[in-house]
Amino acid sequence: MSIILTILLIVALLYLVALLFLYLTQTGKIFPGSATKPDLAATSIADRGKAVMIAGEAGPLLSWYIPASRADGRTICYFHGNAGSIVERVERVLPYLAVGYGALLVGYPGYGGNPGKASEESFYRTARANLDFLSQSGVTADKLILFGESLGTGVAVQMATERPALALILEAPPASIHLSAWARYPYLAFDQLIRHKFASIDKIDKVRLPLLIIHGERDRTTDVRFGRMLLARANEPKQGFFPPEAGHNDLMQHGMPETVRAFLQELPA
């Protein structure tokens, strides 16, 4: 065997090993999870929020619900990103609670001490169960605002294709796991090897809701081009807000609360 052929075989073997490694570790990378159960009593919403247990396949899942104080009863169903749990999202909904909106902070399987395994499908099943809870609590479609953050935008988009709602808000959205993975691992991330796709780019044109996309121009976690791709493919009515100095996790400090409240205020009664 020639030296060149030996080198090519070694390179091919290393390439296959790298593909196998990414395939086997992708779930842990996408869903790092959180084992610590959040404590509602230690938060600023302790006096008005309540813990609710949502039926899950492996056992009850903890979410936090703050009923609306507005006369119109409008309520945000908040799907958080892939890190942390609902406790870190309290501060992110406070600007909307302050003007009377309600919020349901959705707890995922494998997060915040919840039982079960995180996956794309388990996230969708959990979202449906949480939306059922809101419906049973009197939050009808004309009061429901779907809000997704980062990976949670994939959940929000999927729900927007399945359930009627008042509006859809996407914060720092990836277009799909495949496109995000390809941006980080070119020539290694193939769609056929990705088990949890969250392919919002293939679904957004099926959404018929007023849409707001917020994405920082300096986002180094999920490139802003993905937010722009989704906005371009989405149906009207739609708005985009792309603050030039914002990254992935600091949109609260770059005008997001004000933009969201203005967007919601413009929605028809």
C-alpha cells in the first residue's frame, strides 16, 4: 500500500470518527439540561406566581404561571432556550408582567429537575400540554402570545403551525439545528445525521400570525443571518428588530422589552 493511500485511509477514518462523535454527542450539546429544581418562593414573582404540574410521559413537569391582570387577559407562553431553566427567565418576563400581561414559563423534561428526557419531540409534547393548561385556564387563542427564546423559538414556531394564537415572538432564533451546526462544523454537520432538527426555516411560511423577530447583530451563538432568513420567508404581518450592539443574551439591555411591548400594543383588540 502506498504512503498516499495510507494517508487517505487515515484521513477518511478520522473523518468518520468525527462524524460518529458528533452524532453520538449531539443530544447532550443541544440539551445540556438542568438538575436543580427552581424555587418559586425565592423569586420576585413569589407573591403572584404559582407552580403548576403539567402531565409528562415520565411524570409531572413543573411550570410557573402568573395570571394576567389586564382586562383583556393576554398571556405569554414562554419557551426558553437550551440552557438553564425557568428560574432564569423570570427577569425576562417582568417587563411584560409590569403592564399586566400574564405568563406561563414552560418547564421542559430534563430541565429544572423535571423527569424525562429532552428531545425535539418531548419539547413539542410538553408545549402542547402547557397550551392545553392555558386553554383550560381561560386563555383562549385571542389572548395567547407565543414567545420563543433561542432554541425555544423552534418550539414556538412548531406550536404556531398547530395552534391558533394572537401573535408569535422569536428572540435570537436559529433557522434550524442543521444550519447552526454547519456554521460551527462545516463538512461535518449533515441534516441526515441530526436527530433534533427544530427546522423553523421549513415551517415559518406556514405560520399565519403577526410576527416579531428580535436578533442582535453581534450574536456569536446564533448568527443574526438566521433571524433575517426567517423574517424574509415569513408571511405578513411581520416585524424585525436587529439592534446593532446586541449579542445573544443581552437583548434585554438593547431595547427588546420596549419593542415587544410596542408590538403587542399594536395588535388588534
